[in-house]
Amino acid sequence: MSGQVLPCNPKEIGSLFLFEKLAPEQLGRLCSEGRVELFQPGQVYTEGDPATCFFVMVEGTVVLSRRVGHDDVEVSRTSQRGVYAGAMQAYLGDRVRQVYNNSMRVTEPTRFFVLPSDTFAEVMSEWFPMAVHLLEGLFFGAKSTQAAIGQRERLLALGSLSAGLTHELNNPAAAAVRATATLRERVAKMRHKLAVIAEGPFSRDALASLIEIQERTAERVAKAPALSPLEASDREDTLTDWLEDHGIDHGWQLAPTFVQAGLDVDWLEQVAAAVDAEILPGAVGWLNYTVETELLMNEIDDSTTRISHLVDAAKQYSQLDRAPYRVVDVHELLDSTLLMLSGKIGSRIQVVKEYDRTLPQVPGYPAELNQVWTNLIDNAVCAMNGAGGEGTLTVRTALDHERVLVEFRDTGPGVPPEIRSRIFDPFFTTKPVGQGTGLGLDISWRIVVNKHHGTLQVESVPGDTRFQVLLPLTAEVPDEVPDEVPAEMSAPTPEEAA
């Protein structure tokens, strides 16, 4: 959109805080090579178009916005004279992509001083060579530092993954080792008991009946019902009384095993009916070993299954064998991340899942979304640890119009209002020295906004802080998206410019 060209008054241009220190001849050059334009309400330039001009507002009202998915999100609205936008990085030349990083429109007739980008680059280099070198060093140095620390941030995430996985694998692995050692002992005793039975006065029919009962016992163990502690205690007392009434020593030791296996008095009556009274204790003891071996094998099966699930969760978290961009179920990603971080979350923080399982899948980069979840969960845990180590982490999903909402809510002290606008800035952190790089939220913002065209926002009061990720339900299959530092829109106050 072009505006109406008006006369350029060097004195008026010099009254803007950006140019107030320039010499008269410098102001004269600006007016001769630039121009003043009057724009009627509407669009001035659009995000992504070639950055051909540098705009400084003389009077009026300007609105800056960023494209997020299919929506334009307003990020700044001001009537302050001297605010600037447009080709602010023209002095970097072809070393960066020269496009507008935002869209600008005006809501009333507004005058701008407009300087072509190549002229802006020339005067910057001629008038402020030292400043240009400093700005170039700051820009490219920040990018290099951010890339290096970003790699460090990824290594820290990998460390969290390794620590969480090691912690979670240790319990089922140790349980499997203990169960295997106990199983070896029980099988040895079973062999000994079988030898004793074989030497006893058992008839062929009695042995056949006993073996048949053994098979049915093993089947019953696999179908054992879950009992409440009170129900289990009552059954143990009943079985103990039955065993003692039938002359079986140490019935109180056998009863808990039988109850765990789902066996009752009716089952014991079937055993008593199948063998003679004098050999009943030996038969019950032998069947006890059968029950114990089945329970131990169940424990080993459960432990190894848990290990398998943990490995699957680690693969889901890291996405090592998956396409980098695909349609994903956010709940699978959240569950794998929570599992990987369970060791860091600890037992004093309660995790509450409020999932809307009816949500559709979303297109995205699953490995990078897992990194977002990791950063947000880690921040929530650190906030609650700093407030006593206890609290509740609530992970909620919901449908928000045409987007999927993923919300992380913690009961920590909250984000103070005075720093809330800075928490997504690179290298800004509230963590103690050595505990944070200040890039976790910046990386998360770039992943959500730049790569997924979503929104990342925060709402916070003491005791209720909510980081909300909004992801669009539809997206075109992208080309490779460069991981660039997002260029900010500049509109400093006179005090900041001074």
C-alpha cells in the first residue's frame, strides 16, 4: 500500500527521538533521499514481503501484528511519535533474509517518515560505522551463542530423559532379578517335594488327580481377582482356620499366598477330596510351590512388560524411529514425556491429567513438541520445588475453536507481572546461576509459533500458573523450516532510545 507523499521538513524529522542527535546536513540528506507519506486507515506492509523500507511514525496510530496459523495476532498498538518498524536489519545486507517480520497497519490517517532500505543501510554504515559493527556482532554473536546454548539445552533434555529412564527402569529390573532368584529357590523345593511325593504311598490315580488339580491351580492363579485389604484379610483368616483344622502346620504362612492366587476353601476341599488325609499336608505344600512359582512368573512378566513399555515410551519421547513431521496424538506425547520426567517430578508433586480423549490428532514435529512439554513441565516442577517442593501439576487438553489446547498448570508462586512480558526472551531466566540457560521458553516459543504456527501464552497468579500451547488442527506439509532467532518488532520509548 502506498501513501500520499508530503513535503519533508528536516526540523520535524529532527524532533523524533530516533534522529534528535543528527546534524542539520544529516537531516537534510534524510529528507532528500527519504520521504514523508500519509497513509489512510489500512495495511501499510505485510509480514513476509520483501523489506524495502524503514518506517518512523511522525503522528497517528500504528498496529503491529504477527501471523500465527491462519490468524493475525496483534502484538503492539501505539500512538507514540518516533516508533519505528520495517527494514530494521537492512544494514546486515544479504547475510540475513530481508523480509518484513511483522505486518503493520494504521487505524487513522498516519504520517510516516519513510526511508528506502538501501539508503538506510548506507547512512548507518557511513554515519555510525562503530555502531553497525557492534550491532552486527550482537546479532550474529547472539545467534551463535543461542545455537551453542540451544545444543546445551537439548543435551540437558537428553540428560533428563536418561535420568528419568534410568530411574524408572531400575525398579522393574530389580523386581525381575529378585523374582528370578526366588523362583529358582521355589523350583528347587518343588523338585524336592515331588521326589518326596513320588516315594510316598500315592496311587497312580491319586497322582493323576493331584497333577490335574495342579494344572487347574495354575490356571486359577492367572485369573485371580483383585481384593481389597479387608477382603484379603478375611480370606486369609478363613484359610488359616481350614489349614489348621486339617493338621497342616504353618497355615498362616500358606494362607496369604493362596489368597493372592485367588484360591479359597472350596479349592482346598477339592484337594482334600483328591488325596488321602495322611498325605494332604505334603500335597498342599507341593501345590503351594506351584502357586508361588506362578505368582513369581507373573511378577517377572509384569516387570519385563513394564521395562518394554518404558522403552516404548522412550522411543515415543525421542521419536527416533518416526517421521520428523506427521500427524500425532498429543496425549501419547504427553504421557511419554511425563513418564520420562517422573523421576524429576518426584513423589511430592501430584500429577493430574485432565485429557479430552475426543480430540483429533494434530500435524506437527512430535520430537520437538516433546521438547516443549519437557521445558514447560521442568519449569513447573522447579517453581514448585522453590516453594517447598510440594504441589500439583495439572496437564489439561481441550478443543479451543479450531485449535488443540495443551495446558500445564502448577501451584507454584507464579510469574510476577513485571517480568511476564520477558519470560520468552532469549537468555532470560529466574533460576539460580548454573541451573538455567534462559533458552527453554525461547526454544519452546519458536517451536510452537515458528514451526507449528501455534500460540504459546502464560496466565499467572500466585498458586495458579498456566502455560497454554494452542496448536492448529490443520497445516500444510512444510518444507524444512529454518530455526532462526525471531526478529522482534521495535518500538522503544524515548527513555529506552536515549
